Amino acid sequence: MRILVAGATGVIGHPLVGALRARGHEVSALVRQESRERAPEADHVVVADALDREAVLSAVSAARPEVIVHQMSALRLLGDDPVAAFALTARLRTEGTANLIEAARAAGARRLVAQSIAFAAAPASVPVVDEDAPLYVDAPDPGWAATVRAVAELERLVLDSGPLAGVVLRYGTLYGPGTMYARTGGAAQAVLAGQLPLPGDGAGIMSFLHVEDAVGATVAAVESDAIGVFHVTYDDPAPAAQWLPHYAQVLAGPSPRTIPAELAPRMLGWYLTHQLTAAHGASNDRARTTLGWKPLRPSWRDGLGQE
């Protein structure tokens, strides 16, 4: 198949290009001009800023894809300017997605597979939720509410993108090379500096996913006829009280100190406090049964903090 990967220089997009080519597909990489030198080895490279409608229309027309994979974000900026990173990512999830869908239709593409997140669920009565659980669009933190609303709009656009067959992959919290949880990433540095404490009983649940398994699930979604929303996560969602001490131990860092839950928002901010104390895990049953995806790694315990 002819496949266009938008966001081909990203943590998932870069290895995805190689994985798809290894399966015999003809792959075009869509990158920004300033990222051209970091483009992966692809059959074709096309250049456009996702927020430039005319440039996207031209680039996608040149690639003539049958399938488009949307991996666009600006999270590479997190370490330098978190506010700008989230704001630009929200625009890519809304304006960028709309531009990509318009270009896909014009180019005659038949399928669109888009990146989303599995950790944006609203409060629920169960610790692990499926894809039908509502998103936390009315979160009390304005920044997180804006992020989740952008995610919800991306998903709406993709699922309503007929005649394109739309697929949304809600990835779990990524670890592995190039992520926040890599040994050189921001989370690891915070743990090593003793700056990531455990609030209260650490009951917030995380569903992790290694980058290579995100790539594998995306290949499965490209080659499948299935449509809809899928959680792409590991089988064992874990509370912070389990994964954070394990992560610190693997990093050879200090054990995370425990702090009163009521102090956490002031020390860590609303979002991180929520993730460590109240977030829900995400079930991967639908991805396993419908996409036929099976992760290469059995658990987040395999590799978290080692790369």
C-alpha cells in the first residue's frame, strides 16, 4: 500500500516509517521544512507545516496515499516550554487534523489512523476503563481541560471523516527511547533528583506502553479493516505506588518520598497530582480482539527505566 506518515520525525513516527517499509509498503514521510534533515529513510519525503492548509493539500496530493497515519504533535518542546508544547499540540490535533482530512479526501485516500491518548478519561467508579468511558473535557485544571477537549475534537474529526475509514489509537504512557520516561527523559531526571514524590497512597493508575509496541499496534491498524477507537496499552495497569518505586530502583535513584496528598497540587501541579492519585487505567481488550494486536513486551516491568 501507499502510506503517508504525518509527523514522521516523532518518537513513534520515525520508527514507524521503517516498520511499514519492512512490511513491503511504499511510505512517504511528511515533515516540516525545519525537520527535513531528521526525516527517516523513506520512499518519498514531502514537506509541509500541518497548520498550512494549502501546503498540506499539495504535499498529500504529491504522495497519493491510500492510507494516512497521523502522528503529529509538538511534545518535543515539552522540556523547553511546556505551555507552548501543549498549545501547539492542541492546534495540531484540531486544525492540523482538519487540514489532513481535507487533503486525504482530495487525494483519494481510503483510511486514516490517528494518534490519541489513553489517559484522558473522566472520573469513574472503576479503576480501569474501556474506550466507551467519557473523556475529562471538564477537568478543573484549565490546561488539562483544553488538552482533553483537543483530543476529543481530533477523535470526532477522525471518526466522522467519511468516506475515509477512521481509526483512533489511544496510546498508553510511552516509555523507551526519546520519551519522558527514557533514562535521559524529564521524568527520569526528576526521579534521580528526588523531585517526584508519591502523594498519599499513590492510587492513580498508569497504563504504560513501549514505543516499539506503539509502532506494532499502528502497523496492525494500518493493515486492518477495523475502524473505531482502541486503547493501545499493556495488560497490567499499575498504581503509582507500584510503578514509581520500581522506576526509581531501576534508575538507581532515591526512593520516592511520600507526601500528604493535600500538599501535592502545590508541589506538583494539578495534572501530575491527578495522574498519581486519581487517574484510571485503560483496558486493551478491544485492540487485542479486533486489531489482533499483541504486545511484544508482557509488562511495563520489562524495560521501564532501562533505556
